[in-house]
Amino acid sequence: MSARPSRGLTTLLVFVYGLFALSATARSLVQILREFDRAPVAYSLSLVAALTYIAVTLTFALRGPRSPLALALVIVELVGVVAVGTLTLADPALFPEPTVWSDFGIGYGFVPLVLPLAALAHIARSRRGARRGRDAGPTTGEGR
């Protein structure tokens, strides 16, 4: 099995995470600079989402999906999306303005909820492939 589809999916994830990193960063900075007192919890969480997307983008791009850091960051992201999504439904008064993760990312077509699930699936698949490669042992010409 070729590593090409894995690289393609990694590239796609880096692109989507990068897009979300840019948009969430811009959104949160504008919100914080213009009207932070209006919804400090929501705007702070938008910044947390932006920083998370930046960290995941850089980790996937520089270390790849097999990195333990990639796994940890994506789990943190998923916990954040689920926690904020749940809080926005349970206590809407905490969030007078939406965040990227509000209502599980409804304002972004639920991509913020689906993205970490897709990333986790890719991480698991990449790790399984790496284990299979190690279990098969070296072939002629490799490792030199």
C-alpha cells in the first residue's frame, strides 16, 4: 500500500486547519479588540480555538499525523468543541455572542466538530500503517 493517500489526507487536513487558524485568529482578534466587554468568555474561547487550530496546523505540517503531540492537540480540540458546544446549549447566557465552537460549530457547518474526528481517524490509520510496516521487517535495500 502506498503512503501517497496518507500524505494527501495530511495535506488536506493542514489546509483546512490552516484556513480555520487564519479565520478564527482574525475573528477573535477583531472581537477582542473591538468589543471584549460585550462577551469576554465567548471571545476568549474564540482565541483559544484559534490557538488550537494554529498548533494543530503546525504539528501536522512539521511533525505529521504520527506525532504524539498531534494526537494530544486534536484530543484537546475535540474536548473543547464538545465542552463549548454543550455549554452553549446548556447555558446560553454565558455566550451572548457565538464562538467558533458554539453549538458544536453550527455557524461553520459543523466542520469544527467533524474536523477533529477526521483528524483522529487519520492519526489512527497512520499509526496502524506505521506498525504494520515495522512488523513486516526491513526489506532488501532499506535502512542503509
